[in-house]
Amino acid sequence: MAKGPLNDQQVRDYQSNGFVLAKGLFDQEEIGLLQRAAREDRELDQHSFGKQDGEGGMVRLSLWNHPGDTLYGMFARSESLVNSVEKLLGGEVYHYHSKMIMKDPKVGGAWTWHQDYGYWYQNGVLAPLLCSAFIAVDPATRENGCMQVLRGSHELGRIDHILTGGQAGADMERVNEIQKRLELVYVVMEPGDTLFFHCNLLHRSDQNHSDNPRWSMICCYNAARNDPYKESHHPRYTPLQKVPDSAIKAAGLRRFSDPHTDVAWMDPEKDVSARSLEKK
């Protein structure tokens, strides 16, 4: 697709299905910068933590609350991404958090069936007015554990979540019945493709049994009018300063022309989510 926000038909697809896939939202050069930065980033690696999947595998991820001025922040603040989410949620949004999911070859764990709102409900967020943008850093295939979604499941409301392994998963008695009625979709993606999905959409992924990594960056947004009523490990309303899409390549040029750029960009003492979630 061309740069710019989602079109009206894509918005209708999101409202109907609970998700929409924007092919090629980020070009090869942009996603190449993100891939290189993530692979070489010692900060990202050192602050990563694992979650047992209850199936013998582990999911590794690194998470931060505020986008900042890093290359990662330029993706999260880019006009094409933020303007798309604002069309989907019908107004101003702010950055709720971002994370890098590192599903490595042979060892990358599964995610059990869950809704993001199943996690975030406890954070004082009153309405399910949140949306996530899943950016494929690597190809996502059925073999390396691409995301699976149940089409239209966002219309079922919030489902109770139960701890399984190191993850909170949706009540499987209910999920098993839902799977009999709704279509299961394997979301196969190329690097640069971006999946926008509703916070009540049921989704999961398998372990990565392939020889190929499946890394992804997920930027999560909350509607400004949905400001949480209490403090939690994710931020309350914080104005988000958008940047033109061109800022991504400019940030990449800065990062790789100066080896000291962004070296200590993630500080768990300031970004409480990084250490809070390690304890969960």
C-alpha cells in the first residue's frame, strides 16, 4: 500500500473482522533499518525477559512505555502508523507501550489464546478503545509461528483470563466453543507488513520450530479519551508527538553513522513496565 493512513475500506474491514493487514506499510529500507537495529541492540537484548508458554517453550520480549527519539520511536510515532490508529479508534491516541517479540529459531515459544484487553483491563482502562500495530520485522509464516486470529471475536466482549505457565490466557472452555463458530486465520506476513488489531480480538501463535527467526515489533495505543482512572505499569494519557514517515530513515542514518547513538536508551528505573513485567 502507499504511505498514509488506512483507507475507508480498510477501516470497515477492521470494524467487521477485528483486524486489518496493511501490506508493505513500511518499505524494505525502513524495515531493514529496524531489523539491523534490533539484532545489534545490546540494550534490547539485555533488558529482554522470557515468559513460559505452558508448552515447554519460552517467549522472549523486551518492552518499553515511552517511544522517545530512537529509531523504534520513529516507527511508533510515524504519521502513517499513528494516523491509521486514530482513524480506527475515532480520535486522538497516545502510545501505551511498544515491545519487540523475539521468536528465535527452534526455541521461540508460543502465545496462548488471549485478548490484550484481558491483560489491560486491570490497569484502569475502562473501555476497549485500544489498538495494536504488529510490524513484521522478519517473514511470519505458519512454520515459524505467525499470529493466528479468530475473525470477528472482538465482538464477543472481554473474556476471563487464567494464568497458564507464565502467560495469562483466555478461558479455554469458552475459546473452544468460539473456535467452532468463528474462522481461524493464519496471518502470514512479509517484513514491513503491519497488522492492526482490536484489543478484544482473540489471537495466539505457535512455537517456532523452523530454522528462521520471527521477530516483530508491536506498538500499542490507547484512545486519549480512554485515559485510565488509576496508575499502573503502563502510562496514563501522555500527548504523542507525531513525526513524518521520513523520520524513520533519518533516525536510521543517525544511529548507524554514530555507534554511540541509542546505546543506553532503555532505562528500567524510568520505564517501570520493563521491570514490572519481569516479575509477572
